[in-house]
Amino acid sequence: MSTVTAAFLLTLLAGLSTGIGSAIAFFTRRTNTTFLSLALGFSAGVMIYVSFVELLANAIRSLTTLHGTKMGSTLATLAFFGGILFILIIDFFVPEAENPHEMHNVEEMSTEERVRHQPKPFSHNRLLRTGLVTALVLAIHNFPEGMVTFITALKDSQLAIPIAVAIAIHNIPEGIAVSVPIFYATGDRVRAFRLSFLSGLAEPIGALIGYLILAPFLTDDMFGYIFAAIAGIMVYISLDELLPSAERYGKHHFAIFGLIAGMAVMAVSLILLN
């Protein structure tokens, strides 16, 4: 199996985990908030640890070798904050009401089931627009996440696996957040599951588009910039999305326990891999 194929499959699996969230929403009656809080904290711990210890460190090492200590460190730092700025701009242009990272609970499903035979306040066209906007917003959010997994896998497959797992965990509650509102609006489980599941394809599609654009420029120098930017993106996602979501789903200490566990597992796995 080629490196590109393996990277694509890893990204695909991470993206399609959105469907797991949809399935959880449809086949359980209550939200396991403790599990989600721990899982989101764990995902954040993996991302933060690997960002600073591996990705940013490798970027600095690579760029200082090519450009000297001071200039290489400066370029890596600028790329790191450039990654944060990139994902910040994406968040800025996404309407908060349509943001798939707004938390929803499975209990909303049973609430709708009790009233689903009442007249719906939405027209067919408005329902279609709601589903498309939700899918588009999720695609925008998932594009950089797909790039994170794909580009990392091209350079270091061992490092990409824990990153893909962390992003997959992150996508599970995302699937809940997307499928629950759509079902709430339409009363149609199949449509809600299909749109939520298909929206996960944004990650591998985004990764391929990004790869086609970046492929001619993937030198050691460019990988240094990309790794630093990916580190910035993952730190931002962790601090802006994962940890606040973990806090909303559960208690503060569950989120912190998950965070520490994620860091510890990542640290041990890196020691074993090196």
C-alpha cells in the first residue's frame, strides 16, 4: 500500500467517525455525558501534547537546520501562529447558530418524538437549506482537520495514528451535534443520519484537495512550515472546541482527567515508538 493511500484511508476513518455519533444519537436514550467529557478531554490532551512535543519541535528542528537557529525558530513560530490565525478566521465566518460544535444531547430526540406528529413550522425548502448549511459548515470545520491527518501521515505514519484517533473521538460528538438538530427539524432519522454521515467525508475530500494543491511544494522546508501550522491548528481546536465541550458535557474534573490521560498515553506511545 502506498503512503498516499494509507494516509487517505486513515483520514477517511477519522472523518467517518462522525457517523458513530449519529448512530449513538439514534440508538441510545440518554447521553453518557461522563464518557463524552472524558473522551473530549482525552482527545485534547493527545492533540496538545503531540503539537508541542512532536510537531512544533520537529518543525523548529527542520527549519533551523535549513535556515539557522534564530531564523528557523522565528519561521516555525510564525507558522505556528499562522495556523491558529487560519482556523480562527474559519471560525469567525461560521455563524454561531449553525456551528456543529454547539453541543446537543440525545435527550432532544425523545422530546421531538413526543411532538413529531404536530405540524412542522418549516417548509420543505427551508429544511433542505438547513441540512445543506449544516453540512457545509461541518465541511469547513473539518477541512483543516483532514489536512492535519493526511499531511502528517505522509511524513510520519506512526505519529499520524494517534492524531487520527484523537480527531475521530472529536468527531463522535460532532455527529450528535449535526444529526440531532436535523432530526429535530424533520422528524426523519434516515435523512439526519445520512447528512451527518456524509458530512464526515469532508475530511478525506479536503485532504485530497489540499494534497493536490500542495503536492508540488512538499519539500523538507515546506513540511517544516506545515507541521508548525498543524500544531497551531490542533492547539486552537483543543482550547476552543474540545475542552469547552468537555466542560459542557460533564464536570470540570472529568475534562481535566481526560486531558491528563490523553497526554500520558501520547507520551508513553511516543517513547515506545522512538
